[in-house]
Amino acid sequence: MIFSHSDFRHVRWSLLIFLLTLGAGGALIVASGNFIEQAQRGQQEARRQLGEARAKLTTVEADRENMRTYTLEYNALLKRNVIGNDQRLDWIEGLDAIHRQGKATGMMDFRYAIVPQRAYTPAPALDSGNFELNRSDMTLQFDVLHEEQLMAFFDTVRGNIKGWFILDKCALERPPTAQGNDDFDVAGQLKAECAGGWVTLRNRSAPK
């Protein structure tokens, strides 16, 4: 089909509308592409923010749980008189009570000495945070019938006296008068010497 100049006058408005429609459609396609791209970027940003929010929530929950655990442990140490100054009077009173009970039941006899408190550095080294470690060394001498009495004694110490006692070592020997004696009912059948210490924690920020 051949269009003449006279025919163009009849279709020019239709052609103009077609071109405008075509341009508007193209612009709409471009705008749609930009919108989709922006929406995708927005979705990615939303996912990133959601991930960060979840990570922060997890951290907060972990911190809360750690704080709860720390608080429980801290309160337990406070209740045992481990945090603060040394409780020498309590230790002495507790040991004297155990000594009287042992003499009353005829189980065992012991003597002890507690030296003044000093700074304590455990091996291996321990990160004590804001707390300084102190220790009051203690030595003990026993007259016992058998080793189980020592175990029972230190179980009693830990159960009856508030504090944190660390047992370092014990040495047992049979006195010369007991050599060759198979009668374990004889008092003082064994001699024992033990060494340990009472450990306390002091907050460096606490007023002295």
C-alpha cells in the first residue's frame, strides 16, 4: 500500500497518538524496571537490617543470660564469704568447733596455724578480672587412725565453714612407736601434715 501526502493528513493524528502511546509505553517499561530495581534494593536492605536486628537481639539475650549466671555465681560467692576481706575469725571459730567435736567423739586430734593474708597468684595464671586474689596459708598437723579420717575432716571443713579452702598437699607417716603395730585402734597410729590456704576475692573498685 502506498500513502500519498493527502492520505497522511487523515492518519497523522492516529500516528501521533500511536507514537505518544509507544513513547509512554517505553517510559513505563523503563520506570517499571527502575521501580523493580529499587524494590529489590529495598528488599535487600530490609533483609540486612533484619539480620542485624536478629544478631543484636541474640547478643542482648546472650548478655542477659551471662549477667544472670554471673549474678547467681557472684551472690553464691558472697554468701560463702569468699568476696571481701578475709574471714579469719570465722575460720578459727569453725576449726575450733570441729576440733571440739572431734575430741568429744574421740575421732581425731589436730593443730593448725593460719598466716597473715597475702596476694595470691595461682598456677596456671587465672584472669580474675576486676578482682584481686588473696590467700591466707594454713598448715595442719593430725593424729589419725587412717587416711579416710583426713578426707572426712576436709569434707567437714568445706561443709561447715564458709569460705574457699584449697588443699595443696598432705604427708602421712607412721611414728616410730607404731612401726610394726597392726592394732589400728591405737590413737595416733598415723601422723599427718597438710598445707593449704583460704582464698578471698576483693573488688579492686571497692573502697579500702
